[in-house]
Amino acid sequence: MPARRLGGKPYVGNRLNCTNCHLDGGLNPNSVSFVGLASVYPEYRTRNAKVNTLADRINECFERSLNGRALPPDSSKLQAIVAYITWLSEGVPQGVTIPWRGLEHIVSRRALDPANGKKIFANKCVFCHGSDGQGTMSGPPVWGPQSYNIAAGMARVSVAAAFIKSNMPRTRGWTLSDDDAYDVASFINAQPRPDFPDKVHDWPKGDKPADSPY
């Protein structure tokens, strides 16, 4: 499937879109909500050791989660996404801590078991994501050439596990144990996915997460 085109150029390089992670238009507090997000930027991030604007962070998702290219700073599409998140952040004071930001951290109490994750995936995930992980009309691909690349946040097992725990199966979040969520995440992220050549520039001052896949 060809990349979707924004402004005539292929900025999205896979079959994912923003709402695959930011569920319900970014309103769901359990799935990396957009609400209030504009109030925390500009923000220093250790991954690139720079102060990032909201537009910078959005473009990082385009390059990694969407396995595509950064939108130009003057792009009407980028400006529209910034405007949408800013609108959802009205009434949230600048610089405050947002309690619903990101995902609720969970911890596995035992060694990861990808074989168990494979069984759970076969029982609970294939209806939407397909037995081959390449997605269906109901859900996106979770590995392979049309999924997120190795440098996406979701490529970290802890991040994927937290998302799975609170949101999957869709509309039935919080039904898997923490250990099972980690097992499913470890199985999914053990599968092939696109590389990200610029990953060599990540965490230039250290502080790389322990579960970074590179």
C-alpha cells in the first residue's frame, strides 16, 4: 500500500495513524491523551538532548511511529495538528504536571515469556491485528514493514506493555495481568519491523532506557 500523502509528499510511511496510539481522537486518558499536552512544551528531552517544541515532538512521531518524514515547519498539516492539541489543552496552565500524561507504568514480576505472549496474541489479538500481525480493517499492523519502526516509543517493551494493559483488547482494557501484557509486548516487539538509521544520534548524553531495542 502506498504511503498516504500530505501536501503531495509521502510523510507517512506505513499504515498507522495518530489515533492508533492516541485513541478516541487523543481524548482517552488511558492512551497517551492529547489533553493538556500543549501546556508542557517546550520541554527538554533526553532522547535528542534538546528543548523540543510541540511541533518537534509531533514530527518525531511522524519519523518513528509513522515511519515517515518530518513535516516542514510551515506545513498547514503540522500547524493543524498543533492547533488541535492546543485547543484540547485550553484551561490547562503552562508548565503544570498532567496526571494523565503518557501511560500508567506497570512492572512484570517475572522473566518475560514471549511464547506465552504468542498464545495470548492468538487468542485475543488476531481478530483486529491478524494472525500475521499485519492488521485488518479493524486494527493496525503491529509488526512488519507497515508498522512502527525500531525507534518508536512503542518498540520499547515497557511502553507497549503499558499500552496493551490499559487498552487491549480494544474496549476491554485492564483485563490482562501485568505479566501477560509484558509477554504480549515482548512477543510483538520480537518480530521484524523497519529500522531507523538516525537512531545512532539518540540519547547523546546517555540515559538510554534499559529496554531500548538498540
